[in-house]
Amino acid sequence: MRDTTTITNTKGSALLSGLGYGAIAAIVNYFLAFEIYGSLTVIFGQVFVLLALFTRGLLAAMVSALLAALAISIYTDNVFFFVTLLSEVAVVHYLYQRRIPILVADLIYWCVFGMPFSYLYVPTVIDVPQSFLFLILAKLLMNGLLYTALAILLYQLLPRRWKLTTMTPVSDTLRGRIFYLSFLCIIISSLCFSFLFTVRSTQQAEQQIVSDIGSKANSLRQVTEDFVDDYVVAVRNLRDSMERVSDYEEKLMLMDYTQRNFPGFVTMLWSDAQGTILHGVPVASFSAAFNRMQESPSISDRDYFLMPKASGQGYVSSAFRGRGVGEQPIIAISAPYQRKGRFAGIIEGSLDIPELVRLVQRTDIDPRFQSVIVTDNEHQVIFATEDTALAPLSYYEPTYARNPYSLILPLTRIQQRDVLYTQRMNDYGWNIYVFSSPQEMTDLFLGNILILALFLSIITALFAVVTRRFAHELNRPLEQLVAQLGDPTNVPDLPSRADVTREVRALTDNLIAARKVMVDFNHQLQQQVEEQTADLARLNERLNKLAREDDLTGLLNRRTFDELAEQGYHEAMATRGHIALILADIDHFKRINDTMGHPVGDACLRCVGQLIQQHFASKGCLCARYGGEEFAMFVTDIDDVHAMVTDFQQALSQSCEVQGQVVPMSISMGVVEIKQHFSGESFRRLVAHADKLLYESKDAGRNRITIEQL
């Protein structure tokens, strides 16, 4: 019965521990996931899952792994983490029980189980190139090694009482332990540096791509706008010239001249108000078309006729195939033609799209990584690079795809290729798309991983040699010393000086003296602590006094006076007591400083402070130095305030003696007195009222008292 209860308690403790570790792991996985490149995320919650395994056993680790996997599955919307994280705990535990070092066990898991499973599963969720799939697998391996190494190091720092189960040391030799712990530090620092360096490199590459394709898209937008603008201006100028010319033949000559000087116009035409073509250039092309139709063709159903007619404004059409006079893709640019202020037809030029294509092709697009598509306002392709395999006038609008590469640029697919792109729109509603392959960033990341793998291999070999030599040099003299200390018949003697380092000899020589030094040091330290504590108490007392009082006069400072006086004011309001607020200012104090010197002025201030303490503070009043030569008194429960301030004013005139000489001084005062009739105004208003009365005393000639009862 007792055994059953013990087992139940142990399982309950493991379950609670697993929930605790799992809660921390879930929080870390969800809120502290570190995105290193696109959708590649490094997680650290598994550190606490492995700590649960090391300190509480398999059951606690499986419970915490469930919570950690739940958090990362919610974060990534991928339930596959339940498989990888739970199976990782099971496999690592199994291999560790067979005395395989944990870091090696985790490496075996990812190489034999984790990465192959991920290789089969990931393509069923997202369609990514093989290179990016290898990148995902490499990230999983690096992430697994990183959080496993961190968990092992953290385990060394945990208090012993937290470890209900104990990890078996990797090696019982000093050389083995030095190598293992040193290698863990190298693994962690190398992986962290690699991740940070790779993140920075990929971010720079990403920003370069964004800047590059953005600038090229802006350039293409400007190129297309300028190109069309030139021809829009040409049509408008032709229209204006034809409206000013009355001779018919001269109008035709203007049309012919414009068409020859703007070779992008395949044809140009002039129609009447009903849409019947009156004339077209080149004449040969239109003559052949007229002969085929045996009548004057009409364009009354075309947008480039209807829109100028309805709006009276110029018009630029979407791309379309011509009819009648050629069938190549064109863009119609038209302007209304008026006679005597009334619509009389249009002037239209058919802009050859291939002419625009030749202009776009001259931009500096890198054909290895970049592509371009230009569509009109109806998403018909005007221009597309060959790798897109899009025909002119075909419909194109990018479809958004899940983007595992970048958080800045959107992703789409062209000819089964993932491409990042940016979009611009010119003033005619044309869409300019510039595409870039993410392969450049992927290759950079893979290159960094290969460099890291090579670096770790070299460092591992170097550390194996160095730690072997270091352990040998350190162990040999210590083993000799232990052998001598273990023989009770001999007086311990150090090995020869050539075999012992200075550190080992110094350690042995100082073992006996160490306790005495420690006792003496502790005694001195205790004495110093007591002295410092007493000094600190005195300093605190001094600081508290300075915080409340004016250092020169010993009266309260302004901040403390305001706090205490306002408190007394509110208490008097509640009890309807008799109070008064007095503000006093020494008359012509600046003259004393200027003629007799500041030391005399300071002595005068001290005299005034002493007199205020005698006349007011001794009677329980609050007294303060309120400014340079200004003082404040808050009086409570004094029946004759006027007599008090008058006595003080008279005493001041002969009370200040400095260096055996009486310094004549006078003082002006403003007094606000309240006897039970409180108006409810604030203490600040009361201070302002007293200050106003003080200035009335000054304005009335100084050495006066102005009292007002409220």
C-alpha cells in the first residue's frame, strides 16, 4: 500500500513539474520565437522541455513537450511540431539511458528521424524549391543542437535541490569533461553568432532586393509615363494646329508631318462628328483599307471616339488589336477636334506597342534573377520578359502565394517559379511589376550554414587536441600529490618543481594560511561594515534634514512648508479654526548685498530666521524661507495676528547685528486671515492672495503690513 502511494505521489509530482516547465516553454515558444529568415523561426522553449527531462524524468518532459508543441503549433499553424518535439524527447531519453551523450543523442535524432520526417512532410504543406527545403532541414538541425546545448549548460547552474534525477556525467575524466563543456560553449556561441550573422546578411540582401526592384519599378513607371506623355502631347498639338488652320490640304499636311516625326504612331486619323474617317495617314494604308470596304469606315463605336466626344477631353485607351488598318497591338490616343466651339470630330494616333517594348527592354533588368511585366489598366499584358511566357494582350494579375522567404515583399508564382515582386502604377493606370528570385537569399543562407559546419569541424578537432594536452599537464602533478597525501606514514611533499605549475604549488603552500587570512579579513570586513553603517545613518539623517530645511536659516524650505501648510489649511477648513498666512519680504535686501557684501547679507538672513523662530515658530507656527529674501509663516489658533506681525516688524529694525554693527532693515508683509468663513478656495489661491497683499505693501512704500480678512 505504501509503495502504491509513493508511486502515485511521484507521478503527481512529475505531472505538476511537467506543467510548470511546459508553461514556461509554451510562453517562450509563442512570444519569443526568433525569425531568422522569412518563415524560418528559431525556438527556445524546448530548452525547458529538456530541463524537465534532466531534472524530473520522462513523464514530466512529455507533459511539458505537449504544451511547448501546442504553443509553437498555434504560432506557426503547423501541427507537425507535436510529432517532432515529442519524438525528440522520447529518442533522446532512450539514447541517453544507453549512455550516449545528450548532445550526440539529439544530433542522432535529427539526422536519423527528425530531418527525414520533415523532408517527407514539409512538401505536403508548402510548395517550396528543393534548396529552400534543405534550408528548412538545416535550420531544424541547428536549432535542435542550440537549445540542447543551452539546456545542458543551464542544468549545470540549477540548484542541487531542484534535481530529483541526476544526469550521468559524460565522462569521469577531467579531459572528457573539459572537452565536453568547452565544446558546448563553442557550439552555443558559434550557432548564436551564425544565426545573428545570417539574419543580418539576409536582411541586407532582402533590403538590397527591395531597393533594387523598387528603383527599377519606379524607373519603368517613369519611362512608360514619359513615353505615352510624348505622344499625348503630339496628338494634342496636332489637334490645336488643325483647329487654327482653315485650309483642308494644310490640315492633311500637318497630319502627315506628325506621323512621320513620331514613328511610334502606326497610323493617325481624323474623323467627323459622326465618327466617319475623313482622312488617315499613312495614306497608302488607309487607301487600301477604303478600297476593301468600298465605303468610308466609321469609328463611332470605338471608345477613343466616344470618350472624347462625351467628355471633351483627351483619351488614352487600353491595349487592343487594330482592325481595318493593321492588326498589331496598339494603344489609341485621341483628342476632340472642335470647330466654332462645337465638337467636330477627333484626332487619333494608334501607338505601336512594340515601340514601347523596345524602350522597356533597354532598362537594366538582370535576366538571371529579375523579370518584368507591364499591363494596362485592364490587366492586359503590354510587355513581359521572355521567361514569363506571357503573350501580348493576354490577361495577367499576380496571385498572392504563401511567402516563406520574406516579410517585406509579396510572393507569387510565374512558370512554376516562386518570385518576390513589387508593383507600381503610372498615371494611366498601367501596372508595372518587377519580379526577383529569392534564390539569392537562399543561397546566402545555405552558404553561411556550410561555413558554420566547416568552422565547427575545425574547432572540434582543435579542442580535442588542446583539451587532451591541458588535462594531461594538469592531472599528472595532482595525481602525484594525491598519492602522497593518501600515505599517512609520510609527510606530504610536492612533486619536483619542474612537474608542478606555480598555481598548484601556491595552492598547496597557502592552504594552511588561508583560514587565518579569511578570519582576519572577515573581522576587518565586519568592522568596516559597522563603521559604514553608522556613517550612512548619520548621512541619511543629514540628508533628511537638508530635504526639509533651508541650510542657511534653519527654517523649513518652500516645498516642505507648502506640503505642511496645505495640510494644516485643509484641517482648519474641517474644524473652522482661525488661521493666517503671512508672506514677508526684506526691503531693499539687494542694496545690503551690493554695499556690504554677500557674507553680510547671509548673516542678515540668519538673523531674520532666528527672529522668526522666536516670534512665530516658538508659538507653534510653520515658518519657512520661501525664496531669496522672502519668508512665509502659517499661523493657527492665534487670536491677534496683527499684534504678532507688528511686534515682529518692530523687533526686526534693531535686531540684526553683524560684526558689532546693527544693520538697519525693514520688512514688508502681506497677511491673509481667515476666521471660520472659509470660501472653499484652494491653498494655492490663498498663497496668491497673500502674495498680492505683499506687493500692495511694497507698492505703498515698503515697511508696511497689509492685512485682509476673508
